Amino acid sequence: MAEHAQRSFTTPAPGLRFLILGGLSLVLLIADQRSDYLDSVRKAIGAAVYPLRVAVDTPVSLWRWVGESTASRNELVLELSRLRTEKLITQARLMRYAALEAENARLRAMLGARERVRERVQVAEIMSVSTNPFRHVMVVDKGTRDGAFEGQAIIDADGVVGQVIEAGLLSSQAMLISDPDHALPVQVNRSGVRTIAVGTGEHDRLDLPFLPNNADIHEGDLLVTSGLGGAFPPGYPVGTVRSVIRVPQNPFAEVSATPAASLGQIREVMLIWPGENEPGDDAAAAEAPGPADAPPESAADTTADE
């Protein structure tokens, strides 16, 4: 009896423990909101749980590798034939694009125009996706060790996917453009109208809530990044307008779009480093004739011919 009484005296009641832990949690939340004291702790925890994320992702990767390894020979032969055909078509198109790019570079050099800087990209694999239906967040296997940084743009082969919101040492958290807290400056590719695309919590829908009724936008218009804000380079596909509803008594039209990327099915993405030249660009720029090297009549003759 005495031992039970001593144990009850030394162990706080459940309600008291709940109040203590709740108060400690509030203090930590306020401290983290007003300062970055816990940022290093968060990154250290992220680095510590990285092996656990790898262990969780290993069975899925192993199963996918086994499925790919056991594919039938006929399917592989057909796939190889199709890829070879697409490769030939792509190479033919690239040859035309290379010629046009070279001609464009020569014209820019003659007219003294500045060459547009290309972006450097790096492929990253998605390790996990948040199970919270109200938060579209994923974890990629690239961190600050690989050069990733907070606010970095993420794309895939079809269009814009999202951006990094927290960069750890070995992995990073990224928010999809479909997240309700995400807003992306976009531009209508046909008319040049600029607006903001916000997430709706659905992988297949974006809203454009700030377009007036008289805005030049129609169903099927392509939305691209406008480059405003500096996070996303201009010109990358964001989505396609799928509905435009103009209500006379409302100042803004009800516009929704379908994302260009399949946000609910992607497995690999690309991180973008804007404003960096690709290898060999500096040498090509050095070899290109500048306006000082060209005779004064070149620009005038080109303009006259045009």
C-alpha cells in the first residue's frame, strides 16, 4: 500500500502530463515560427530518417526491378523497335532545331542581342508522397549535397510539377502545384495575359481566380510560366484551360485548368538551376562573332534584306 502511494506521488497524473507536453509543444511551435533555431534540428532529423525512407522505398523499387526484369522477350523487342523509330524521328527534328538555333545565334550576334541563358537540370527520384489528402507534398532523393535549395523549381517531361519547400542534406521536400497553399505566376501562351494559378487539392485541376470577365482566355489555351517571381523560368508548360465561365454580375471569371504533368503518377522529376549555362555554351559564345567583329554594313544589310 505504501509502495502504491509512493508511486502515485512520484508519477504525474495523465492530465498533468498532457498539459506539460501541450505547453512544451506550443513553446516549440512559437519558437520555430519566430526564429530558425529549430531548422538545424529539423535537417538533422531529416538526415537521420533518410535510411528509413530508403528502406521503405526499397521493396517498391525491388518489385519494380523484378517486374521489368521478367518482361517477355517479344515485348522488349517491340519496345526496342518503337524506340529506335522514335529516336530516328527525334534526331531528324533535332537536326532542324540545331540549324535554326545556330542561325538564331548568328543573327543575335550580328544585331548585338544577348544570348538567352539555358537552365541546368538534374533528374531526381520520388522517395515518398504525403498521405494527407489536403497536403500535396513529396520527398525527392536530392538535397543540399547535390545543390538543391529551397524554392527550386521542379518539372518533368510534360510540364511544371512543383518546387522545393525544404532542402535537407540528402533529401528534400517539395510541394506540388496542386497543393491548396501553392500559387504560380502563369501566362496565357496565345494572348500573353498574365495571372496566378492556385492549387485546389486535386491533382487534375488548377484554378485561375484573378482573371476579369473580359480577359482574353479561352478553353484549350496553353498556360506557361511567366517568369515573374524568379522561382520558375519562363516558358515551361503549366496546364491547359479546360473551362471558362463568365458570370455578368461577378467581376472575375471562373477559370480552371488541367495540369500538364500527371501529378498523381510521376516517379521521376527534374530539378532546375535557372540562370546557369550548360557545358560548352561559354565556348560557343566565345566563338560566335560579336557586333564589334562584324562590319558596320552587316546589320544594315540584314535589316534591309528582311
